[in-house]
Amino acid sequence: MISYHAIREPWISQVLSGTSGPQALAELRSAQFSRHLVLLRGLLDEVEKSAPGDGERGRLEHNYAALADLDAHHRQLVVDAVGYPYVGAWAMTCLMLLNQPGTEAHPLWPDLAHLGSIAVSVALAAGVPLEVTVPIRNGQVMIPRTGTVRLDDRPEARLATARVAGDGGLTVAGDDACVRVRPADGATDDWRPLHRLRACHDGLDLDVLLDDADPYRSCHEVAVAEPLSGADVAHWQAMTASTWHLLVARHRMRAEALAYGLRAITPLLSGRHDLAASTTTRSASWAIALTPPNRADRYACGLIHEFEHSTLNELQELVPLIRHGQGERFYSPWRNDPRPGVGLLHGVHAWISVTEFWRRELTRDPDNRGLAFDWARSRAQLRVGRASLAATGLLTDAGEGLLTAAHSVASADVDPNTPGRTLECAEDLVLDHALRWRLTNVRVPSEMVACLEEDWRAGRYPRDVPTMSSYLPTPEIVGDDPRLQLAETVITQSSDETQVDPGDPQWPLINGDYSLAESGFQQQILCGQDDIPSWTGLAVARIRRRAPGQRILHRAPELVRALWSVVREQHANRPSPTELATWFDHGRLT
């Protein structure tokens, strides 16, 4: 059942540039299926060695034999079932649990018995008889890609016997309950089928599961939604139909890839302030988890973005793109936490497609300031991320192709009449994020601060000033970005709709009055508002003005803030933050 896989060079270039065709995607999907088989075989071996009692109770060997028999007669159905994204998540979950001592509250055998549920999904699709053991969770038996049988309301984990009849009937018999359903007949009190999202435009169909029930969908490590109501499903269907129209009409190549490769959409719980969120995971490629969509273009971009993460995950299983570092973490303009090289690799790859998406959207509607902002911010993030990835020195020869693709997309331009301030504001926000990241995630050693303070007190300029190697990265996380939210509001609203606080220096910063913004932020710091947004606002304004002190504020704003926190308390004639930054400019930054 397991095959050898090798992907050709033209297909590698397609994946890296976000233009994967059907041949490349077919090879990646075939490799994913083989990987799931390897995980399954490894799971059987590990259970036999480490947890034979759990394996026997969960009827793992019996269920595996049933699946193997189905494979002999219904190979494509088995490929579809075992290749389903959450089967990979299930196998990884079981293997991880094997390395942890089981508990009465979280035994291993119900997870092992899930293989029987996978076999049931194949038998139902094939219309052939089958009898296997399946797990009951919270009174329900979930059949992957198919639906859920409800037995009772008992919360504890148990086992049941599932029998598939040749007429399409499914009987699930527990220790004190027995239910018979016909999945093909639709929903009943005892049977809740999984919903599908279907759409068609210009001859191109989308047919994907709306999976709100698989017990392993929590692999995304964010809060997944409970089974949806009818109104929720209708909302997803309506948004998918309008989004599919947009994708097919304006991004046909992306739509064709999604139509071929996307297997499942899993709803997430709505986030704070109804902000959209999306995610994928390496263990479940081509299952995309999203919060309920409210805008077709955002929904489309989220699908494209997460789909590219999946293609790269599968390519990395076949082709080494980046070497393992020594635990280093790097700045990523898309994340608030320090990221390993592979995380930065993923960001650059996904943002090639995101940037190109917004560029195409803006080309159609060049007067739309919101689209201009989205495109300009994406392009600036891609440029910064590409430079950060190149500087790691970890890319393989194959991985270097990603830098070429990123440069091509980041260099593409749009209508020259796009409002210049909108583009500049977007780039200001990307710079602001980088500065905020450093002020949060880079700690200045106390001995360095002491040396700088001694130079300042002695009236001499600093000597060599290290701006990277002597810093100690910390695992802190940058918080929300209210400045970004404010900028988006200002850009998308007309001037008479915007409520302006004349005393808040954020307004002149967003509108490009850097002198006024610098003065306002510096006054906030001098008056005791020594917070990160004030320092990043001051730094952005000073850098954009190309004023003295911009070098240190650009490369190491945490140094200026660390020294300021000392000299403001210990010196009667304390300098202003900009005077201190200018003093640094007399030293040599290393």
C-alpha cells in the first residue's frame, strides 16, 4: 500500500511560488496518504510493544484487518478515507499518548478504537457489510467524513459494535443502547450527517466538508466550534458561494488548486472583536480551520493562505528546504513571538500568495484605499520576511528558490495613482510591528546598560555598540496591535466619519505628520507614559524624518529605552529620548 515518492523540479518551483498545478498537488496528496499509512503501521508496532492491553481492548488489530480487507476491493475509497487530514491528526495523537502514562480519565483504548470508525466510513461508501469496534464519546459515535450517531447522554468513554449492512444501514450497539440509522436518508434524531459546502461558478465546482464533529479537529490548537446550528451552516454556505464566485472569476488558478486539494473546513470559535482567524497544522494538511467569515475577500485570502501552508508542509516531507538550527529564533513580521527558521519559511511562502491576491484585487479596484492598504502591508511584510529568512543562512539550495519567488511578487507594482499616504502608512505599521517586537522580545543585559550609563555620565560617546549578538531573547509575546486597527479605520472611513482626539499623537503618525507625532510621543514618555506604543511611535516618526538617532532607534530601540530608564532616575539634567538616541549615533553600531 505504501509507495515511494519523489517530486520533480518543475513541481517544486510551482509549490514554492504558490502556483501548484494538478500534477504537483496529486503527488503531494499521494505522499500524504503514504505518510498516514506509515504512521498507522508505526502505531500498530508501538501499541504491540508498549500498550498491548489498550490495543486489545480497542480492537486495533481487528479493525486494521477489516480496513486492509476493504483496501483489497475498494482501494480508492480507502485512499480517500486514510488520506483524510484528521486521520493524520488521529495517528499523531495516539503516538504521542503512547509516550505518556495513561490515566483512568484519559485512557488510550478509545483513541485506538477510532480506527474502526474510519473503516466504517469506507464500508458505508462502498455499500458492503462490515463489523468493527468503535468508541463512544459523550454518548456519540462519530464516523469520519460522514456523520455522528447519538446513543445516549452518558459522558464516559465506552466501546460499541458497529455493523454496516449491505443495504446502507448502520447499527451501533453499546452495552445498554442500540441504534440503527440509514446515513443516506439524511438527518434524524439519532443521526447527524456532516454538512458539505458546495459552490459552482464558470464550470468549476467546489465540494468540501464542513467538519464540525471530528474528534481530532482540535489538533489546530485553537478553540474549535461545537456542532453548528442550521443557521450557522446556512451562513457558511452563503459565504462560500459568494467567495467561490470571487475566486473563480478573479483568481482562477488558486480556485483550481482549492477545488482539487482542499478536503475540509473546520469552524473555529469567533475571536475577540470578531477578528478573523485561520490556521492549519502539519498533522492535518489541507484541512483549514477558520472563524465564521463575513467578507468574501477575507475568506478567499484565508483559504489561499492556509492552503499554501499545507502544500509546503507536504513538500517538506519530500524535499529539505531549511536546515535545523541550534535553537535560534528569528523575527517574523507576521507573528508576535520569536519564530524558528521553519516558521519564518512558512510565513514567507504563504505571504507570496497573500500579497499576489491583494495586488490582483487592487488592480481591479485601484481607488479602494482598504485594498491598497492590505496590498501595501502584505508587500512590506513579504519584503521584511524575505530579508529575515535570507539572513538566517539556513536555507538549502532548494529552499533558496523561495527567495526568488518572494522577490518577484514583492517587486510587482500596481496603479501609480494609488494614494501614496495609504502605502506609506502600511509600511509604517510594518516598521512599528518590528520595533514593538524588539522592545518586547529582546532583553538588554544589565552589565551593558551599566557600561552605557557610565559613558553617558562621563560625558563621552559610546564605544562599539552591539545591536544583536549580546542580546538575550525572551519567550514573551507581543500583545494586540490597536494602532493597526486604528489605521485601518482611518484609511477606510471618510474624514468626517473619523473621531479624532487632537491630543493623541497616533493621529498625526497615521496621517504622516511625523514632526507632530514625534513631539507628542516624546512628551508622553517625558510625562511618565513609558510604554512600548509610545516608544515605537517615537521611533517610527524619527526614522521616517531621517532625524539624528534614527539608526539606533531602527536597529535596537530597546537599548535607548533601557538606558533612558536609568538616566531619567539618576541624573537631574536628564536628556530627552531623542537626545539620548542622537548620543548613540556617535558610537559605532555593530
